[in-house]
Amino acid sequence: MRHITFGRKSFLLGNEAADAVIKYAALLAQNHTADTVTLNAISSDGDEVQVTILLDTGGPIMSETTDSSQPEPENSIAVSYIEARTTQLTGFSVAVPDDGSSIADWHRDAADDELSEV
């Protein structure tokens, strides 16, 4: 769980969602653009809430660890959206083999520019 501070407000997000938001905010700033993201969070009062964040070049946002024992809010849809937008902005995505092999088991054959298993 991560404690997010945005402006004068703070809330708790799950680790995956918090990491995605921070990385996405940095990418948006690098590209001089903005976006809004709505996430499920836990307010400073302990209530389940939805937060909509405007991520842009002028909006400072901070993530810090917490020892909260509350369950992480569900944000898989928001994280998927952030990952899709990240792919659009960078022009590439990271592919992970789904056959149980690791990235280290694969290499690019420069002769035909195809990935093959080692």
C-alpha cells in the first residue's frame, strides 16, 4: 500500500496503482501533455472513495510507503488504462512470455530480426 499526496489531499492506493500513476505522471510531464485518471482509494479518514487526478506538468504528486493493514483498493481497470496510454505515448510496450520462460531465455536474431528461444 502507498500513501499518495496530491496537492493538499492524501489517500492510500495499492502498490501497483501507485507505481503506475507516478510513472504515468512523469511520462505525461516529459511529453508536455495531461490526462485525468480515476482510481479507487482510501481517504485519510479511512473511507473507500474514488479520486480523479489531473496529471500534468505542474501537478506535484508524491508516493510513500505505509504500514497500513487495509486491503488494497481494486484498480485493475485504471492500471490497464494507464498501461495502454503509456504504450501510446512511448510507442512500445513490454512483452512478457506467457509460456513460463523468462526474458533471459529469449534473444533477438539479428539476421532475421525475430525473437527466438535460446
